[in-house]
Amino acid sequence: MLKAGFHYLSGNIAIAEGAIAAGCRFFGGYPITPSSEIAEHLSRRLPQVGGTYIQMEDEIGSIVAVIGASWGGAKSMTATSGPGLSLMMENLGLAVMTETPLVIVDVQRGGPSTGLPTLVGQGDVMQAKWGSHGPYEIIAISPESPQECFDLMIRAFNLSEEYRVPVLVLTDEVLSHLYEKVKIPPASKIKLVKRKYMKSPKDFDKQLKKWDLVPPMPPTGEGFAYHMTGLTHDARGYPNVSEEMQELLVRRLNDKIRLNADKIVDIDEFMMDDAECVLVGFGSVSRSIKEAAIRLRNEGKKVGVARLRTIWPFATKYFDELADKVRKIFVAEVNYGQVFLEVERAVHGKVPVELFEKMGGMIHRPHEIVEKVQEAYA
């Protein structure tokens, strides 16, 4: 990894370096604006640390390669943007069903379709959660700075290993091309979650009787006779397409995230101690709402910020409790109201929730948010 100390990095380069620091040694991807710098940087850096970079023929092949590399024992990732993420959705479901730890970075741009390839958007929030079919839970996190791009990549890989689940890192075009100072810690200070492997083929017998919420993986090439399939399957991976096995398997795939939501959810609170009005955002928009909150505080208005570092699982409990303490919540996002709907659901009608949307191309400016809140106070 990079020498410890301060470096001047873009969000995309910080993501690539954060992945290396997290132990990532395989990248399979296909270039797409505005994420391409991640692939370009890793194509040079991974061979330097004993890793492998491969450019696939498309995004479908990319995520399949990453799934295979993960089962081969490598911490693995890919990076893309909206149209590429759409192509990955079927095999995202395969990774969920086979409990494959991997990381997908989605550098969001304006959509739908080809949309605004070089301009910002935040419209992939619901796709990150619901893009593949069937009932499942997933983890998605969102940095707001190049420093967090580095730090949260380490967290993303740790979460993927701890829960054996794909983890999405939702950044955006503004953040990906923003250069700032990034502090790289010594490698000895970085805490990494090691993959939990079965110690003996006899461990399958234990799992067949009673699955752990997050079972250990069988190590490839070590004499474990196992099967990998997207079909409903037993603990050894062999198909068992019965109602009983579907109930057991799918409930566990969901519960390993739902029952640990309090440990996974991460909210960055800013000036929230006495807040009467709360600004909610994520990604690069967070920087605007924090500046707006400072300006509003200078006017004597008790405004705070609740910034989502974790988007999925959603902070339902947090917002339900917040609604008992504040008068109003504003949600700023570069889409037509995706996080807004989740906040509105979570507060159960106890306080008004107002959407401040942009369709894409530009993030909210601080003065626009200030004016929005001032109207509410008038």
C-alpha cells in the first residue's frame, strides 16, 4: 500500500488505494465514465502488490470474474457506473445466493439510460437495494470525501467478509474527481477482517444440522467436496428445491443483515445536539448541507445534519427516534426522492419530511439549501 502519511488523491484513486490497503488482490472490470480511473489505477498498482487486474469484455463478465476470484480465495472487487451496474444485477443476485464476499463500487452519474455520462447523479440508491430479483438484504455505504473513499473501502471489504455478502460503495461523479488531502495510516494500524474458513470437511455435517447465521466458507482446493449454485441449496451447496429449504435459506440470507443492522448502520451527525430542523443527505451533497447548516446556525436557526454513511440497511430505527426530537426533516439528493421515501416511511408521520431534489448534472449549492430552510421558518 501507499507510504503512510498525507497524499493528494482524487476520490477514485483513494478508492483504489483503499481497496489495496483492505487486501484486495483481484479486480475484474470494464471501463465506464466516471469510474474508469479506478480500473486504470488498479491496472498499474495491483501487479505491484502481487495482485491481478483483468479487463473483461463487459460488466456481466466482470462481476462473474470477481465472484470466481473470491471463491478462489482472493479479496475481489469491481467498479462501474449506472448502465454497468444494471448489467451486473443478475449476478449480484448470484453472489447474494452463494454468499460471496466482494465489493462493487458504483460511481453514480445522471440517468436513466446513458443519461449524463460525465455529470453527477445519485439515482442508483434503490437499484443498489432492489436491483436483482427475489427477497434479499444487502449492504451499501456512501463516502463524502476522498478520505472516506479510502477509509470506507476498508470497511466495505471488512463487512463483505464478516457477513459473506456483496457490499456496494455508492460514490458519485463529483466525489470521484474531487482531489483532497488523504491521510494514509500505517499498515499495522489498519484492522482487517479475515475470511472465516471451515477447518475440516466434517464442518459440513455441523452446518447441515444447523446453519450458522454466517457460515464459514469451504476453502477451494483443500479437499472440500462442495457445490456452488444459484438454486435453493443445502449447507453443502447442493440443490434442494423444496419449500422447507427455501424458507430456511432465504430467511437466513436476510436475517444475517437485518439482525445485525444496528452494528452496520453508520450515521454521521453534525451539530445535532439541539437541532430542531435536520438536513439529511449522502455522498457529495453532504458537503453542501453541512455548509448550509453552518450558515443557518449563524442566523440563529437550530439546524443539524444527519448524513448517511450507510444507506442499506436503512437507518429506520434512527429516524424513528429522531422524529420524536425535531420539528422537520429535509432530504437533499440528486434524484427524485429515493432516500426521501425511506426517511418518510421511517418517521411514521410524526414530523413533516420535505424533499429537495435535483435531477442530475449538479449537486445542491449551499445557498439553495439555506433558502429552502428559510422558507420553512418563515
